[in-house]
Amino acid sequence: MRYLGLRFLQSIFVLLGVSLLSFVFLELAPGNFFDEIRLNPQISGATVASLKKQYGMDQPLPVRYFRWLDSAAKGKLGFSFAYNAPVAPLLWARARNTLLLTASATLFAWLVALPLGILSAARRHGWISHACELFTSALLATPDLLLALGFLFLAVHTRWFHAGGMFSRESAGEGTWALSKDLAAHLVLPVAVLVLGSLPILLRHTRAAVLEALDSPYVRAARGHGISPWRILFRHSLPAAINPLVSLFGFSLGSLLSASLLTEVVMSWPGLGPLLLEAVLARDIYVVIGAVVFSTVFLVFGTLLADFLLFAADPRIRTEGVA
């Protein structure tokens, strides 16, 4: 508990640091939401000044930051200028969609990367290993934006896949099973983009971790005792390779989340990505800060989950935590 408690305390400091830096950077950026209003000739300067005072934008940065912390402690995360509503409900409605997309992509990416990486390491000089290296090299050379646009072009011109949104108009009023199938059909394209974008890193790291375990002295000794190759792979090598893979799992959650924001904008998935883009263009700073904090929470959760799994899998970490 002390080990996990220290990790949780570090995560709190990370969130505070991210929120403070977000405030500072947005303060340094030119312009704000009220500059756009001031350009409207029908709105007087006194009205703009009154709005700035109403939202606390006439106060210095430290005062606004501590007011935002108080609002975050109450579960509001500030107030949106454009929507005239607390930020937290706006973000949570979109964050659930982003979380669904990221979790689905993480699941399928690991379901593909683990067996391919293990098989590629076990047959390091075979055609499967060479095919995986060629495939991952091609994916690494392809930008995520180009990948998303290519899938979108395929969906629009072939009509094999659903493009845009989470549900079709025809599914309105249908039962739970019909809505679930429609949601799964709309998930195919954005999940495919995220899986293909993250697959090269996951596959190569999995292969490297298993190869390192296969080349260890105790595995060579097991081969010398005549133990079968598959038993060596699954009973001796994979448990030794689990630590870097667990750490990679926590990292993959954060990388998939950041990639999903761009994918959501291109694929018109109603997640945090489109809302964050609208807030940046409108200079709705509290929505921007809230979206960044929400994204950091997801990243911190992935790191904490990886720490917990490492703590459960590796007795050396448990010994360090007790010492």
C-alpha cells in the first residue's frame, strides 16, 4: 500500500503540474475569448468588461488558477464561455466516447501484437519474422493522419463501413442489440486506424522483450537439458519478458489516447478531440484546460495500472516497496 500510495501521490503532483502549465501557456498565447466578442460592433466595451468580470478574467493569473482549483475540487473544472455551462459535464459526455474508443483499440492492438511478436521472436529467422518487420516498417512510414484519411476515403467510396458519428439515423428507437451492432459498426474504422498506428511499436517491443528472454543464460541451459522449445517459450521466456510488456501496456494507453484525439476529428467521432479543437479555435480556455486534465487523468490511470500489475507480477518490486 505504501508503494501504491507513493505512485498515487506522484500522480497528483503530475496533474497539478499539467494544470498549472496549461494555465501559463494559455496566458502567454495571444488573444482570448472576449477579444472575438469585442470585434462585434453591436456589443459595447462595457458589456465586454462586465462579462470578463463575471467570469473572473479581470483577475491576475494566480487568483484565477486557485479559483479553478476550487472549482475542480467541487467537480466543475471551471465554466465554459462558449457553452455557458460547467466544464466537467461537457467533458464527461465526450470522455466516455473517447474512453470507449481507446479501450477498444488497446484491446485489439494487444490481441494482434502479442501473438505476432511472440511468434516473430520464436521464428526469428523465418518468413513470419521478415514479414512482420516489413509490415511494421511500412506502418511506421505512414502518418496517422494519412492512414485515417485513407480509411475515410475507402468508407465513402465503397460504403462498406460506417463513417462519422456513433450511431446511424436508422438505429434510432431500435433495441439494445441493434444499437450495439450499430455502435460496433461505427467503431470499426477509428479502431482500425488506432490499431494500425500503434501496432509497429507494440509488435517490435514485444519481439525484443521475448528475444532478450530467449537469449538469457538460463534459457540456454534449459535447451541444453533437452526441454522442448515451446515449453521454454511459454514456461520460461514469457514470464521473464512480462515486466517490459506491462510497462509498455501503460505507455500504450497514453499513446493511443493522444492518437485518438486526431482520429476522432478526422473520423467525426464525438469524443474529446472535436470538443478540444472547437475550444482551441474559440479560445474557450477552461474547456481546453479541462480536456488536457482529463487526458492526463487517463494517462495517469494507465501508468498506475501498469505499476499495480508490475507490483503483482514482480516480487523484487514488492520487496523494494516494503524496504
